[in-house]
Amino acid sequence: MTTSWAAAGAAVKRAEPHFVSEGDTFGLDLGATPAAGCLTVALVGARGLSFHVRTDDAVDDPLAMMSGDTDRGRASSIAGLLTLERCGDAFAHVELLVDGGRGAVETVVARSPKPLPPLRTVLPERVGVVGPPGLDLGPFPPLPLLTKRIDAAEARARGDGAKVAARRTIAAEHDGSGQTELLLGEGCDRVELFAPDVPHAPHRNRLDVDAELRDADTDEVLARDRTDAPDAHLELCVGKRTRVTLAFAGSEPDHELPLLFASWKLAEHLPIVWGAEARAGFAAALRARHLPPPPEEPVFLAEGASGATAASTSIEPGACYVATLGTVHGRARGVGLRVRVGGREMQGDRGQSLSSTAVAFCAGDDDRASFDIDARGSGLAWGLALYRMVSAAWSAR
């Protein structure tokens, strides 16, 4: 959306996201807009989130929740999406009221000399489509004490062999959101942010902290947690020192949130020929699938670009292998890897990553493996590394 509107000549700005639940209200000050220009505001939430808004110049007050649909100035969301557009005498303030659901609402404000392309051409899957009603999962279970949640998370990280940093806290603002900067070293990191322990909060058992990590230089999203859970859990791998911004929403206002930071060194024998981004992708693919680090250098390397590519190599009968695929550069929309050995076929699951995957397999009696790579993205290049994890796992017939 922001890219399309910027290409149409608009000055685009993203406001801080708001985490909302049913009945919540928040206001957004937009500032002045030149009389000759157009103002477009997009409010984007989850498909199951229902809300409506009013502008500061509405004739009737939609937040009064009057019956009927005769309130002028009232606009309702469709599939979690709502846009407001006006040219000339634009509004300066918007109020939003959540009718149902819960989750984060992102706000994009664009100012342009002329009307922008309608959202049906930018987000066709989100316009005019009403999603199915959400399932009623019943009441949330009681929230464990904060100290117990932190201790359990720390124990999990140490059990995985992580180096755990000293605990610290981040302050939430009056709207329950906040942010801070972190400096990540080369390796894999786990960042966990915990909802504060507020025994008498009205929605204590419904707390849901959402968070994301963005590259501080490029603003690219590196990891995101939008799950329905009181605590946020983020994992990523980086191939070089990287400054990131940690942003969150959904906390109790004006409280301190404990932050747990755990890190692992990059596995040895990851190829360096393709640079830091590829090494990070290989490491993330191995960690996500709980695969051990490679014991030796890769026995086969291949590279390619967007589209479908085939490759093959000889393998040792009786040995077991791991094939990893990672993005070298470009913006990936998804990478897939399929391995064929004899009459068997193994498919790599994509998991949460769009830029890396891995497949583990054993040779059996066969001496050749074939690889089918499907890479989709913009300006994309990928690298494939094959590792022999175990030699002579069994005797070939």
C-alpha cells in the first residue's frame, strides 16, 4: 500500500499501531492538509476486526452508538479495512471505535496533489470480502504470575544452549504501546516481551502483547508476533551486526514490560560466498526445524534466480543429508525446495520464513539427489547448500 501510494506521488506516513479490543476507542490527529491537496487515511486490522470511525466535522456523532444507519460521517470497516479520502477542506482528527474482535490496527496517512488509486487495485483481497465469523474460544485461562513466566522462558533458552542477557524493562506509553532500539550481533536471537502483572486490571486475562522487530536503517520487518498471547515471542538470525527497533502494543498503559534477550552464535561451516543475508537464512532454516549444525563444509553448492530451477548432484549411499536454501539478495515472497532421491520425494516446509527453508533426507541405496527450487520475489537470487550430516548411517544393499 505505502509503495503504491508513494509511486502515485503521495507523501506517505505510517502512524504507530494501536492494539485494540471490543469497545476500545482511540483518536488520531492528522494535522493540517493544504487546501489544494487530498488526504487519504487507511486503517488496516485483522480480517475479523470490526470497527467504525468518525471525523471531526461529522454532523452526527457515530460514537453515540445510535440505532440505524442514518449517522452522517460514520464509516465502517469491511474485512478489517477502512479508508477515508477527501480533497480540499480535509478533516484533521479521526476517532475509531471497535465494534468487535481484538488485534492491532495500523494507520497509513497519505497526502497527494490528486486522488490516489482506490484500494481495490492495491489490496484486492481485502476489499469487498467479508470473512467468516470468528470462533468463540471461550474465556482465556488464568494468566500465570509474571515471575513464573519469565523464569520458564529463561530456563527454555538456557536449555537450548543460549546466552541469556541480564533482564531489562521497557516502559509502555499511555496507550499501551512503546518501542526501543537493540543492537544485535552476528547470530540468532530470541526476544521475549512480557505483559505486566496487574492483578486488578479489568482485562488481566485478556492481555495480548503484539510486537515486531524492524531494521533501524531500512525499516524492513525482520520478525513479528501477532498471536493471541499475553507475551510476545520473536526469533531471527542476522549475519552481521544489525541495529533494530523493537515496537510493541497491547500492554496495560503506563507500566514496565520485562524484556528477555537470548542469543546463539551462528553455526560453523555456513557458506560465506553469498554474504551475510544468506548465512542468516541458512542458520534460521536449521534452527526453525531443530536441525543440528553442519559437521563439515557443504558437499554441494548451487545458485539461481527467481522462478523454477532444477539441479542434481551425486550423493553417498547410506549417508544422511540436509539441504538448505536461502535468499542471497532481493525481496522474497516465498521459496520452496523439493528433493527427489530414487522414488522418494521430500518437500521443505516454509514455516514462518519467506526467504529460507531446509530438507533433511537419507540416501538409502541411491547415489544421486535431484533438487527442484521454486523462488518467488523481486530481484531475487538464492543459494543452495547441501551438507552430509552422517556418513554410512547404514550399509547399502
